[in-house]
Amino acid sequence: MRWEDWLVLIITLAGIIAYGIYRSASTRNLEGYFLSNREMPWYLVLLSVMGTQASAITFLSAPGQAYTDGMRFVQYYLGLPMAMIVISMGFLPIFHKLRLFTAYEFLEQRFDHKTRLFISFIFLLSRGLSTGISVYAPSIILSSLLGWNIYWTIVVMGGLLIIYTVSGGARAVAYTQQLQLIIVLGGMLVSGYTVVHMLPEGVGFRDALEISGSLGKMNVITSGFTEKGFDWTDRYNIFSGIIGGFFLALSYFGTDQSQVGRYLTASSIRESRMGLLMNGIVKIPMQFLILLIGVLVLAFYQFNPSPLFFNKAPIEKLRSSAYADSLRTLESKHEEVIGEKRHLVAALPGVLRSAETGMKDSLLGQLSALHEKENGMRREIRKMILANGARSEDNDTNYIFLRFVVDYLPVGLVGLLIAVIFLAAWGSIAAALNSLASSTMIDFHKRFSAAVRNDENDYRLSKLYTLGWGVFCIIVAQFATGMGSLIEAVNVLGSWFYGVMLGVFLVAFYLKHIRGNAVFWAAILGEVLVISMYWFTSVGWLWLNAVGAIAVVLLATILQFFFKESKT
Amino acid sequence: MENPEKPPLFATWKGWYLLVLAILLAEIVFFYLITKAFQ
């Protein structure tokens, strides 16, 4: 990275930290620290909800996901708008009426303390672990780019964002998220425009989509059906997206304190609703555009030599291993393919817009065959990396976009795009730390502490809990190196727990006759079922959210017949 | 369970819910057309 890029990066990050500290002034009590005194307008709620969901993982992995697997990942978000409606109709009125700090307080009022503690414990566990992965995501950028030690990079990175999160609470989180999201989306738009601008003369935006389409990557809507019927192991299709995605979004936005804590900062239920419904409107187009950058990068690499593997580190290890000769052979074969491609695409700009469709189809068909050859080589090199013992480094999805940025984008823009990744990470991590601290303070500390506490003490303790969770997430990040595609790792982890959490809340809202013992044991059994299904079957993880929620509702209904208890 | 506060633009929140659903439907149709056009 050149000094101009460093300057852009440092100024952007320092600016955000300074802005976070400047916005830190909040009332020194729990309502001020965790809920920003419930005074936020809807557009800040919207940006905060979006900034919390879209982490660095979103911006690192999504273009890579589109590059390798196509646009179909966008279907994962199709259930989200319906979830926003259900939360606006059913969840919000109760949360606002009870003036809750955390969603889990409601479970004690409705059921009993053990159900509240179990669900808030699940939240702390899953959110703590996934936030650790979110700390790790931007850290691989620095270590990969600059050869910095990954462990120290994580420590430094996590430490910077903790500064304003601890000092400013929910207010600093919301205001910095607003600025972060504007810079992030601006940066991604500029990078998308630059990719198209860098295509050869005569090749435009539509042509790039046509090229990526011929390589099978414009598969935005897929049915999941094969000749043998519906494929339940297929991860992303319109059915798993709408049904599985709906349950996932409902549980994430309706029961995960990192999101509930964002819209509880709104000044009224009207502002919360507007924030959530606008999220339902803008989220899918935003995700679509981020994925589109991935297929544009793929089109770009048809005219420019692409690396055989986008993460350099495991390749360097192979060079000094017993696989060095096999690697050299593979690389020379790849060079031959690149040569063939160069020859082929030279004729492409002339024929892409011609009326001669036969010639165009023939060229695109040959290009597709060469792309398949390259994919075969990529599979071979992954096998080599695995055989060489680098089990965690055989997936380069997260490196694709980043490698493109560093290798091809102009000076200044590289620094901005690196800053974008950091800011996206900070936005979501800051909200997570704030919510982890609020659940620890409200659901555990205040629930069990017999001592009479004043506002000042609660405020100081809340800051300490925020700091503690920051340190915890940094420690988890140190062990996150073996997780493959990070966006999937986070979502898989969520799917283990979210369905069950949602099931408990659905019972609480809609099955009034079911009481604490039945729902508690239903939640335990539901969790066992979901995790067993993940390990012992090949059912796509998006379905686990639906399975968990439905299992808890059914089991609680059945178990209620066996528990004769007084109304709680 | 309806919010007594009046929503912007529409008389009730149902207007907003229908708008969100209509946009979702339009997006699915748009994505389907893109898939057809470029596959």
C-alpha cells in the first residue's frame, strides 16, 4: 500500500474514533448508556439497524461469494421484508409498551426466570462468538496485505473500536454507524463504477453481465429443484430464501438484543416501525448491488490474468513443500489457459454487441469452457493446500474482492476501500458489544445482585461489561482462523440458536395458554434437535431456523399437557 | 395491537405493510427477469 492510501485509511479511522468520542455525551444512567434516552429518529434507527447487520464480513465475503457461486446468495434476504412486517405488527407494540431494556426481560414477565436466563445465555454465547469472528474479519485484511502478525493485528483492531463503544454507549454507536454506513456505501459504489470503467474499450456494464451470465453467475433466482426433485441440501434458492430467510430474519431482528437494542432507542413506536420497514425496503437492493460487484470483478478477470488462488499465504507455503513441483506444473497449465483466454477475449468486444449471435455464443461458450478449466485447477490447488496441512486456508472466497482492490484499484481508492472494511466491521461490532453488555447488566447482574445500586454505579459497571466483552471477542477472534467463508460461519452459528430463540418468543406472543416449564424444556429439546440435525444430516443450514422455531412451538404445545402448573 | 400514532403517507400501517410486500414482489420479478436475460 502506498503512503497516500495509508493517509486516507488513517484519517478515516481516526475521524470515526474522534466523532464517536465527540458523540459520547450521554446521561450517566442505564437508559442513557444502553438506549440513548429513547430519543432517536427513524432514519438513525434505520442506519443503525443496517450498520449492525452489515459487517465487514458482508462486504468482504459477498463479492467473493458472487464471484465463485453467483448472484443467488441474494435470495437469502428475500424473507427479510416479511419479517420486518411481522415484528412491526406483533413484537414492537409489546416491547415499547413494557419499556424494556432487553427483549429477554419480557420472557420473565411472560414465563419465568429460568426461560429468560436460558434464552439470554444463548444470546450471549452466540453473539459473543459471532462478534469474535467479526473482529477477525478486518484483521485478515491487514495481515494478508502487510504481512503483519494476525494475532497482534486482532488485538490492535479490536482495541480501537472499544474506545468509543465503551465511552459513548448506544448514542456513540448510532451516530458513528450513520457516518460509517454513508462512507461504506459510497466506497462500494465507487469501486463498482471503477470496475466497469476498467473494462476494455467496447465492453460496458451490460456486456460484463452477459459475460458473467455465460459463466453461470447471473443465477439470481434459483428454484432448488433438480431432476430428482427438491434438493434440501441446496443452500440458496427462492424457497430456502423466503421461508428459511424469513425465520432467520424474524429471529435475528425480533429476538437478538444487538438488533432489538437498536430500535428500542427510537423516540416512539412510530419511529421504530418506520426504521424497520424502511430496512425491509432497502436491504435487498443494497445486497444485490454488493453481490453485483463480485460478478463485475469476475467479468474484469476474463480480460485480465486472475490469480490461481486469491490468498497468497498458502501458495507460498506450498512452494517450500513436497508439493512445489505439482504447484509449478499447475501454474504453467494456468498460464496456458490465461494465454488462450487472452487470445479469445481479444475478439470479444467486437462481437458482444453485433447482431451475429452465433459468433457471440460460440465465443462465450469457449470462454465458459476455459473458466471451467480454471475452476478445476482451483479445486486441485485446494486439495494440495489441504494435503499440505493448511486445513483452514483452502477457501479463498474472502480474499477475492480484497486482492482485486489491492492489485488493480487506483491509489487513494485502495486506502478508502480498506477503511470501508474497517468501518463496516466497527459498526456491527460496536452494536454487538453494547447489546452484550446490556444483556449482561440487565438480565444477569441486576437480576441477581442484591445490593442497592445507584445510577452512577450502574453506568460505570455497564462500561466495564462493554470492555469485558470487547476483550472476550478479541480472544475468540484469535481462534477464528479455521472457519472458511466467514459470512457463512456467522450465519451457520446463528442458525444453531436463532430458531429456538424465535420459537420461545412466538409461544410467548401467540400461545397464551403455554407456561414456563413447557416452553423451557421445549427450548432445550429444540436446541438438541437443531444441533443434531446440523451434525448428522446434510440439510441446508437456512432450514435450521425454521426447524428450531417450529420444533419449540410444537414441543411446548405437547409438553404443556404434562405440566400442571399455576399460571405464571 | 394497532399503534395509535398515525404513520406517514398512509392512513394506517397496513398501507406501509402492503407497500413493503409490493416492493418485495417487484424485486423477485426483476431478479427472475435478470436471471432469464443473462443465463
